[in-house]
Amino acid sequence: MNPTIDILVKRLQPETAKRPLLADNSAETLGLFISQKLENRLKYYEKAQLIINMGTKK
């Protein structure tokens, strides 16, 4: 799945205290942190045989 950064921020914001990699990020920096991690991991995610787009609902 490839949700948008906004979707990931909304889902992960309440969980930052429970997730060590996210614990040091404020609400303002969480989106940038997630974006950087996704960029680093993209080459692995693109190798998936099945990709589900999770864009915004219309």
C-alpha cells in the first residue's frame, strides 16, 4: 500500500510515544520524517508484486 504522507501522519501521530523511531518528532516534523523514511525505503517497496493505491477519497 502507498498511503499519502497526510494519511500516515494522521495514523501515526497518536502513536508517537509508543514508537521509538517517531518519539523524537513533533507534530510539525513528523511529516518530514515520514517522507524521508519513505524516500529511503522506496526502492524496496517498488519491488512488491502488489501495490494498492490509497489516495484521497472522492
